[in-house]
Amino acid sequence: MELEGKRVALGVTGGIAAYKSAELVRLLVKQGASVRVAMTEAATHFVTPTTFQALSGNRVFTDQWDTSVANGMAHINFSREADVLLIAPASADFLAKLANGLADDLLSTLTLARDCPLLVAPAMNRQMWSKPATQRNIATLIGDAVGVLGPASGDQACGEVGEGRMLEPAEILEELIARFQPEVLKGRKLLLTAGPTFEAIDPVRGITNLSSGKMGFAIARAAREAGAEVTLICGPVALPTPRGVTRIDITSALEMHAEVTQRAAMYDVFVGVAAVADYRPRIVSEQKSKKDGNPPPIIELVWNPDILAEVAALPHPPLCVGFAAETGNLAEYAEKKRRKKKIPLIVGNLITDGFGGDTNTLVFFDDNGQQILKPAPKLVLARQLITRIATLLENLHAPMTP
Ligand code: PMT
């Protein structure tokens, strides 16, 4: 559970996206957070307090003049007992109040009285979002260290299409979890590869492997959570891009090689998580090859370039981290790869059930020997790897200048 022990205060303002905040509460609770909700009067016209009470398991605050609250200081206690205050949805009107320090109802009062970080997830019609007044208010809030999540672009409840939609509950959850991670890679640039490559034989056939990309995508997310600027170069996978990560899709090892080598020198860290095909057909047939009673074709293969070894051999290489998936003799093979590619750290994983699972068992191999990590979900392991990379960076490299 990603938010175990965390206390989230959720403010809900009046907008149709308020119905999504009910789902958000469910997701937060599922991740172990304790959630307390305060609503504006307008919000109660979209969703009832009873819904939030049932989902959070806690009483919902709506009234500034509620005399049943001990010493009548609901606005003080609400945020004092929270690790973060999140306003979702945040209407244009509410953002204007926040930007100007107004406190004329319960939610704006408790927001002004907070002593915890504040995040807002704007939700409004695209015209309202684009107005100079709203944009001025957002700029003021960013200047006041308020975290602004979204908005997204797309279909709007009013029937229009454009920017102003509230982020989806799962996206808000991801952002919130990210805020609780230590920013050990702040100011660093990290480049990584993930997934398989596909080496064409003809227009419909090719050589590939079963890498799902999950491990690499988890590392991209963990690196971004840790404050890094992240570029992810990935083969054909069916995964959503982690928020805030720049993604470049490629198909073959040669394409991955080109995308990596043109950038690598500008990064502090390069992590090769991809299961790159070692070889490709020398000739790619332009036509689908036919059976026609002939014997099956003999496909001549040629080696692909070793991307990781090439990056590690640059005159001023980024900190290079490799991966090694083995079905046996992990220590021997991983260490051999590390030395051959001349990289400081390789991460070994023993493949017992094939690729694609949600958990992994990793072992770090470096100059000091090996460190076996407990089997865990890929995101948990990714965060441990990021911590290790941050330590290595502190000892080895000054940050890249932008
Ligand atoms: O994607 P998932 O389903 O989550 O699975 C994750 C994974 C098992 C694919 C991943 O954790 C992993 O271990 N990836 C490396 C697989 C492997 O053993 O690759 P390799 O032995 O071919 O290469 C070793 C290292 O060199 C890797 O860092 C690889 O990215 C790099 N390499 C390899 C060949 C090549 N031509 N260029 C490279 O850069």
C-alpha cells in the first residue's frame, strides 16, 4: 500500500467532476490513506456528503458554523491533522479565492489555515480555464508553492472539447504518491530503455521477446517521483506512459540505438532495462514470404550494436546501469556482463516464470559485491534502485548543466 499511514485532507468544490472525487477517495483508502473530506456548499449539489462519508469512513465537513465540532475550530484542526491538503475538483471560483487569500466559507478558511502542502486539481470549462484571470490565478498559486495537477484535455461535460478536464482519479493518486517520495534525483536527467525490440523478417513477421516493459516503466516512474527529468525509449509495449515522463517509441534495436546514442551524452544516468534483440535478419523481405511447397527459409542474422556498451564507452559517459535477466548462474553471468560492458552497476533478475510479471527479484552487482533485494512489486524495487543510483551519483558525478 503506497499511502499507508498518510493522512489526506480532501476538499471538494462545486463542479461536475465532483463525482470523480468519490472514486478518488476509494482509491486513496485502498492505498492505506486515512481521508477526511470537506465540501463547499456548491459541491453538495453534485454529490452528497453521505457518499464521501461512506467511502472515507469519516464525518464530512460542510458548514463553517457547525457547533457540534469541539471548540468550533474545524478549520484549524482539519489541515493540522493532515499530511497533504488536496482540492479536487478545484473550480475556477475556488482557485480565484485561493490566489487572493479569501476565506469566506469553511473550505477556503481551512485552506488558508493549513500548515501542510496544498495540491489543486482544476476542473472547469475550457473557456474558463483559458481566461487571463484564471491563468493569472494559477500562476500566483504556483508562485505560492501550490502544486497544480492538470488539468487534462478532452471531452467536457458541457459538450465542448478542450483543456480543463480534471485529471482521472488514478492520475491524481499517482501524483499524490509521487509527492511523498524523497527527491533524491532532483536536478538530474535520466535516460532509460524498456520493453522488447522487434526485428522484422518480412512485413508481417519478426524476432522479438516477451518483455512487457513493466520493470522499465516502473523505473521511469520512480525516477520522475524522485525529481529527475526522465526520457523513456521503449519498444512495442502496451503500457500507459508514467506521468511527467517523455516517451519515445521505437520498434527495432537499430532505432533504439539511434535514439539513445544521439542523447546519452546529455544525461546524468543511463539505465538499460530493455531486452534488446542481440541480432536481426540481415535482409528484410519486402514481401510476405510464401510457403509454396519450398523448404522453410534460412534467415541469416547479423549482430545488433550493443547500446549500453557504446554509451559506457563515451568520453564522458553518464552513470550507466545495466540489467541482466538469466535463468541460472545469475551472479556469474551478470558480473561477466558488467565487466564486459564496463559499467559500475548491473541489476540481475532470475527469470523463473518468464517476463511480464508484476513482481521481481533483483540483485545489485557492483565493485563491492552483491546485494540481494527481497522479492517485491516492480515499483518498490524501482524505488530501491533509484536510491542506489542517487548514492552512486553523489560519489561520482556532478549534475549535468541544462
Ligand atoms: O519488461 P518486463 O516484462 O518487466 O521484464 C523486465 C526484464 C526482465 C526484461 C528486465 O528486468 C531485464 O532484465 N532486462 C535485460 C534483459 C537482458 O538480459 O538483456 P541482455 O543480457 O541482452 O543485455 C544486458 C544489458 O545490455 C541490458 O541492460 C540491455 O538493455 C543491454 N543491451 C543488450 C543488447 C544490446 N544490443 N544492447 C544493449 O544495450
